[in-house]
Amino acid sequence: MAAQVVLAEKETGADTGANTGANKALEGLNTTGNTGYGVTDVTKTPTLSETIGKVVGAVLSFLGVAFFILMIYGGYMWMFSMGNEQTATKAKDILIAAVVGLVIVLLAYVLTVFIGRLIDPTQNLST
């Protein structure tokens, strides 16, 4: 049915403006993507490396939030330990573990970017 409508429009020369409006919208999206994000074609299907990069970015964002929460929790415990050495020690251990975890995650990311650039130097893996 839809093919018949398109054929009828082409035969009569009628243009409802939907096709022109869709093309203008697509051009606007391409312009916005290129200007704001450096994307040249918004309709392009992302490659495997781009998809993996987005997943890694999301995981790193989540780990950054987890680090922040652990730092707040450890600081809160330490401030309100009220002289209790056991609670203060537990708070220090949480803070140290959070910092060590952050260092491990950042080193893993740096190693991944380094290996990715060795495999494919044309890819921009830092974003």
C-alpha cells in the first residue's frame, strides 16, 4: 500500500513536503552532529570499536560514580567515628581501597588505549 502511494506521488508529481521535511531534518541532524560532536553522518551504523568504546566509557563513568560514593562514605565514617579506632580504621581501609581501585581502573584503561593504538593506529580511542 505504501509503495502504491509513493508511486502515485511520483506519477502525478505531487510532493506533500514530507520527503523534503525529512531531508531537511536529516541535514540538520548531520550539521548538529558534526558541529557539536564531530560526527559526520548521524545515519551511519557504528562500528564494533565505536560500540565497545561507548560501553567502556559507560562502565568508566559508573566506576567514577562508585569511587565518589565510596570516598563520601569512607569520609563520613571517619568523621563520625567519634574516637572509635575500629571505625576509623575501617573508614581508612575503605578510602584506601577506593583509591587503589581507581588506580587499577585507570591503568587498565591506559593499557587498553595503548594496545588499541598498536593494533589500529588510525582509530581515535581517547574519546
